[in-house]
Amino acid sequence: MEKKNDRLFIIIAGVVIGIIAAGLAFLGNPKNMGFCIACFLRDTAGGLGLHKAPPVQYIRPEIIGIVIGAFCAAFAKKEFGSKGGSAPMTRFVLGFFAMVGCLMFLGCPFRMILRLAGGDMNAIFGLIGFVIGIFCGIFFLKNGYSLKRTYSLTKYEGYWMPVLEVVTFILLLAKPAFIAFSEEGPGSMHAAIGIALAAGLIVGVLAQRTRLCMVGGMRDLVLFKETRLLWGFIAILASALVTNLILGGFNFGFADQPVAHTDGLWNCLGMLLVGFACVLLGGCPLRQLVMSGEGNADSAVTVLGLLVGAAFCHNFGLASSPEGPTPAGKIAVIIGIVVVCAIGVLNTYVKESAAEAKDAA
């Protein structure tokens, strides 16, 4: 009975999140982008001046809300705890290349579902690549892949990410001269700050309580025949689809989709990189944000990797646009797949020395 109730709760949470995501697009966010962790981190990086692409510069309150919401939920349930030390630089690199894959596809796994719910059939190629990438990661998991254990850290180490999000929100409200705001493009499209923050807080609380993670859902289905987490994203897809149909946000087809391109091969390869990297990280970008709010310093480092990856992609022409992927972006995705594969090999098959094993014990 408890397992049945747990599944019901994650389905209800998914329905609420799907309605919120589609509703945010109706209230001002870009179409099929009511919630996208990758896109919103990219916009936030631009808003903070980390890249200079004018169409994608805006500090997204949804990101702030997710972290603060997860922090409040974890603190209330006495699940907040400062921990870290599990290969932080490797996690940073994995986060960096996960963002390279996201910006090739133009969306994270969350937005992939929302694009499908909005009728964007280009997302099917992304889903195919995502599943292939997850299977690549599972191959290493089955053969002993590990980034080693985490450690308890000093009491206040886990507070850094929530504090930084509060500071970022203050900057959004204060609008000092060094904060950028897009005047056109996706960055100029946003719901009211209060509505966006409230939406982020709700999603943060629900994602923390349910452990919602699309990568985790598919991984658990393959490894343990467990469908609990996957039901959450099925519920998001269904509720966002219905909400889009009601609000007029559904546009079926491949062409003329908002903030998307039609290159199926690179949509597939971009999300392959995302799925592969996120399995080795232990969670999708949404899950990493939530865990950073729970006090996990390793997830906070991963989020920083995502943020730096977004800035790098726009500073050096790696990010796709509605016109399609760039040559530099294609090279970056291939390099990313090779690097992530190397990380899998090194942390699965390369034996540590006796001294390293003693230190880890």
C-alpha cells in the first residue's frame, strides 16, 4: 500500500509540474520552455555577464526557486546535510559537457518532455539519443563505475548554494548596471518575477520530496524494473499536453517550432551526450539543482559546471540556434562523448593504487 501511495504522489506531483510548466509559457516564458534547466541556466549566465549573447540574458527566478524550495523541503524533513568530496572536478567536467549536449539540442531532459507536449516532433530524435546515452551509462554502472563515496563536510558548507541563489535574486530585483536583460529573443520572454519564483519554489519542493529525475527513472527501469520515477515524467507529459491544448500552445510538426531546429542527427547526438553524462553524474540537471539545495556540494559543483558550460557555448559559438547547429558545436559534442566515455572507462576499469584505496577507506 505504501508503494502504491508513493507512486500516486509522484504522479500527482508530475501533473502539477506539467501544468505549471505549460502555464508559465502561457504567462510569458518562451513556448515549450515553461521550464528548462539548461536554457534557464544559460539565460542566468548571460544575465550575470558570463556571456554576451544579447537574446539569452535574464536571471531566471525559476532556478532560484527550485534551489530554495528544495532547501526548505529538505530542512523541514531533516534531510538537509552538508556532504561532498566525490570527484568534484570530474563532476564539473561532466556538468560542462552535459550542457554542451543540451545546447546542441536546445533543451534539457525536462524541456525535451515539454517540447513533445507542445507538439514538437524534433524532440523524438532527442528522446532516442537520450535513451541511447542512458544505456551507455548503464553499461558502465553494471561493470562497477563509481566516483567513490561522499564525506560529511563542515556544517555550513551546504548552505552556499541556497545563499548564492538568494544573492542572485537580490541582484535580479536591484538591477545593477552589470546585470544584463535581453530586449529580444528568448531572454526577453518571461513570466512576472513573483509568478516565476513561486513556480520554482513549488517545483523545488515537489522534486525534492519525490526525487524526480528522468535519467534516474530510465536507469531504474533498466536496472531494477522500477517505474516509480518514470511515472512522474509521464504525468508531466500528459498534463502539459492537455494544458497546451486548452491554452492554445500545441503546434504539431517539425517545422516552425519555438527555439528548436530540425537537424535530427544532432538533436539525437546532443541528447545522447546528456543522457550519458547524467547517468555518470547520478542525476539530470533538475536533480542536480535539487540536491545542491539539499546541501550536496558535489551537485553544487555540477551546477557550476553546467553554468560555465552554458557561458562557454555562447562565448565560443557552440550553441545551436533555430537555424541549426554550428560546426564548432558539432565538434564539441563529439569531443564531449569521447571525454565522457573516457571518464566512464577510468572510473570503471582503471584500478586504484593501494595507497589510494587506503585513503578512500
